[in-house]
Amino acid sequence: DLLVLLLAFGLSVLALAQVMTTGHGIIYWSIRTPFGPFGPYVSANDYSGLLEMLIPVAVGFILSGSYHRVPRVLLWLAAAVALASVAISGSRGGAAVILIELLIFGFIILRFRSRSTVQFGLSLILGLVMASGVLFAWMAGGGQRANRALSVFQTDKSIQVKMGDRFWVAKDTLRMALHHPWLGIGVGTFETAFPPNMTHVSDLHWTHAHDDFAEGLAETGLGGGILLLWGMALFISLGYFRIRERLRAEWGWIPVGALVGATGLLCHSFVDFNLRVPANAAWFVVCLAVATQPAIWPERSKRSSRRSAPRRNDESVNDEFLN
């Protein structure tokens, strides 16, 4: 809803202001850290993980078209600022996930809405991308800001090594899971159990596997793996198989946005550990709850119904749907 959009906008404005004024190593001008912080997080990947969930819900709120107190263009500009902040953060995983989420939104619009709505929705998404691109170009105008922002498109050797490290750590984590197939190594013990199972020499201290699925399987064993697959099946069936009936409701785009946001974080979890960050894990649970709840959103108002009169035949709301 509007609060989610304001939260995403506020976090992104503070993060961009921090980059423009203090650079790196200080969180909100007061807390020093040896890492490369962005916004309230010590890692740009963690910041991107949160915005990956907030932005789709905000876009769903705007697409619902049920809020008229603020001009729609201002709402889209706020979403564009949040979108640009993910690109400027330098998180490749975040940029890739945002692209995946935009593609999912585009597919849903093409699949479930009328032709006029398709043209309008795709135009808005394209405008959002263009507006964020303009902001990105302005922020990357020169100096350290440019190096940080443009790094999202670069693939230098050091980054390749880091990605390679993530792959072999995930591989060793899965091998560790095979050595403890039934009960796993225990929840929260990865940091202690992983060093003896490393097959590569590394001077890094691995607190997590940078793959939530591999780490979860290693820590919980076969039982946890079965629960994980069951949860994924429920998420898909309760979320993606009920999109059409949700879009018949007045605020139906909001649970669709939560669905897209949860999907984005799951994709990011293959190369990072956002689900181990308490704030991101909490928002993920909220997105899951909104995306999979029964379709009990209120019926479209008469005003909305008049606006959508040409497509009334295939989107009527009846008593069966409400039951």
C-alpha cells in the first residue's frame, strides 16, 4: 500500500544521499563499518533484497488505481527513485532480480488483462524504467559515484573470483548435506561445521553459504528439504494459480505485487543469504502472507467498475468469487 511505497522511497532517498555525501564505510553518517554499506545495511545485496520486495508491492499499489489523493505521476516517480537506488547500489544480484520481477509483471499484464490495460500497464512499466535510468545516469555523472553505479555493469576479474567462490561454497555445502542426510548438521551451525568440509583453500570466513537453499538443506537434512519443497508447492499453487481471481478485486494488484516480490527474493536466495537477515526475512513472511491469503479483497467500487466497463464481461465479480 502507500506506506510500503513511502518506506521504499524514504530508504532509497537516504541511501542515495549517503552515497553522494559520505561515500562508503559509514552508515547514515554516524556508524562506521569496514564493509561497503548501502542505506541501513552493511551490504548492498541485503539492501537490494529488501527493495526487491518493497518495489513490487508499491507498483501493485499504483497499478490498483484506487488511491486518488496523490497524483499518479508522483507515485511512479517515487517508485523510480527506489528502482534506481538498486542499480546504483552495485548489487548485480539485485539488478538481475529487478529485471526478473519486471518481466513477471509484464507477463501477468499480458496474460490476465484486457488489451487497453496491457498497453497502459506496459507503458507505465517502461516509463518507470526510463525514469529510473535518467536518475541513474545523473547519479553516475562522475567521480566515485560513477564508479560505484557503473560497477553493476562491469565484470572485472575480482568479481568473477567472488562469484566463483560462491559456487564452490554452495557445492561444498551440498556435499556436507550428503554426509548428514537425515537430520542435517543442525540449524545455525553452518559457520562452525563448514570449515572442515571445505575443498578449496580460502582466507575468508564463511558465516553463510551464499545460497539459502543449500544451507537450509545442509542444516535440516531430508526432513527440512521435504518441508521446503512442500512450501514451494503451496506458494506456487496459492499464489500463481489464483492471479485471475485476485485481479477481479479492487486491490488485487497488491497481492500480485507481494507475489512478485517474494519470487524475486527466492531467486536472489540462490546466490545470497537474504533470508538470514532478520528484517528481510520478516518482510518475506509478510509478502508470503499477502500473496497466498484467500481472495477476500473487497469488490471493485462502482467508480472502478464504470472505468472498466468495456471488459466487464470477462471480469465480473459474482457471489461465488466472494464465497
